[in-house]
Amino acid sequence: MRNAQEDEPQDPQLVRLDNMLLAEGVAGPEKGGGAAAAVSAATSSGGMSPDSSLEHSDYKSKLSQIRSIYHTELEKYEQACTEFTTHVMNLLREQSRTRPVTPREIERMVAIIHRKFSSIQTQLKQSTCEAVMILRSRFLDARRKRRNFSKQATEVLNEYFYSHLSNPYPSEEAKEELAKQCGITVSQVSNWFGNKRIRYKKNIGKFQEEANLYAMKTALGARQGDDSPHTPNSTGSGSFSLSGSADLFLGVPPVNGEQSAYQMGMQANGNWHSRSSPPSGASPHSDHSDNSD
DNA sequence: TCCTATGATTTTGC
DNA sequence: GCAAAATCATAGGA
């Protein structure tokens, strides 16, 4: 007891908790810092659409709920601490009538009480931090909170898909370019193309109308572009030209989905010339791919 | 409320 | 590691 000095170094765990609560805007003056940080982290990682103001306000309201609970509890503990300290001091004062009580002893007693209550406060801070972490992870991990892409974004993706129908596998650069144009992430572009390929293949008939629409669009775009000096258009996965080559349907009547898709570059087995089955003569299916008529 | 469309995730094969 | 296929989960319209 005698050696226990009051000026002990601050507990590093407590410092960490305090810092976190401060950064999240739970402790200290009220601010939107924590929530704003979470939102910006989410948008920059691509996990959240920019128009996530709804979730943002939801996050903020939940955070302020945590904040108010934290402050209420903190106040309660402080009040209890003061009350208990006063009570103990009164006891000591009473005892001083029957035995000598030094001011140093009182001081030490108060320090012990404060230490006990501060350990309770640490627990409160810890559970508040946990609550914030849970809220944050729930907010950031809104994986299945799906938002449809904007009309313009879908348009851009569809234009690329149908103008590269013979090989709808955009290169990494093309994906990046598409992502930039659509305001989505590269992996979302990959997801979109993965879904599109499989769904197109499964139900070509259904997509025929859409395909023709984009073929027309592309053709119109190409015709308008004819006035300007022609740039060589590359086909295949490496190129990125939205108004360029419609290796498409033009002139192919939408009679039967399978037939036109087959003419579009899909192999007889219903696959595109993907990595595993290159379009060259080396392909095990090359004998079929030449027989498209 | 149901159904379809669609973005995301998981499983599987190469 | 990438793509296909299957599946999940939600948005949005009828």
C-alpha cells in the first residue's frame, strides 16, 4: 500500500480504447468523423455504391445511439464513484474520532476507489469499442446489400458485351476502363461479364432483342464515326472500343437464338473461345467451329 | 405478395 | 487464378 504510488503510468490498453473511441466519435466532442471515415473506406474499397447516404445515416444514427449509451453509463459510473468516495470519506472522518486518520490515508483510500471504478470504466469502454466494431463490420460488410447498377452503366457494359460477342472476355485494361466509365469496381465488371455470359448462353432467345438493339446502336455509332479518319479496330479481348467493331448480328435475322449465337463466335458446344478452347485450329473443336453455316 | 431480374458469392473444374 | 455453373439474396415491378 505504502509503495503504491498514485502517479502510475497509464494503461496502454486504456489509451488504445480511448483513442479508438475518440477516432470513432464516441468519446470527445460529437462529430461525423467515424461514420464519414467508414463511408469513405467502404466507397474506396468498392464495396459500397456512392449513393449510400441511406446506409450512411443509418450508421450515424446507430453510432450516436452507442455514443449516448456510453455517455450515460460513464456519467453513472462517475456519479457512483463520487458518491462512494464521499461515503468512504465520511466513514474515515467518523473513524478519526476513535483513531488517528492521516490525510495521506484518506488520499490513498480515494486513489484505490478511483482505481476500482476506472477498471469498471475500462470494461465499459471495451464493450463500447466492441459494439462499434460490430456496427462497423455490419455496415462495411453489406455484401448482399445489392444495388442495381445505373442505367448508363448497364448500357456501357451491354454495349461492350454485344460488340464483342464473339469473344466477350474483356482484358484487364478494358475492365478497368469499363469500371471507370460505369463507376463500379473491376471485380464488379468481372462479375457482370460472368453473369452475362452464362445467362446469355442459357437463354439466347431471350437476349436476341437486346442484342439486336445494341447491334443497331453500334452500327449507327460506327457509321457516324466513318466521317472521321478511321482508326483500325481490333477485335477480341484486348481491344476497348465501344463504338467500334460490331462483330455482330448485322444482317443476321434473329430467327433462332442458337443459330445466330453460333454465328457470333460461340462454338458448337455452346462455349466461347475461351482460354481452355482457343479459336485456332489447335482447338479440339476446330472441326466444328469452321462449320458454322 | 409473388415473380423476375440481377449483383454477389460459392463450388467446381481446368 | 480464371471461368463456368449453381446458388443466394435482394431490388423492383405487377
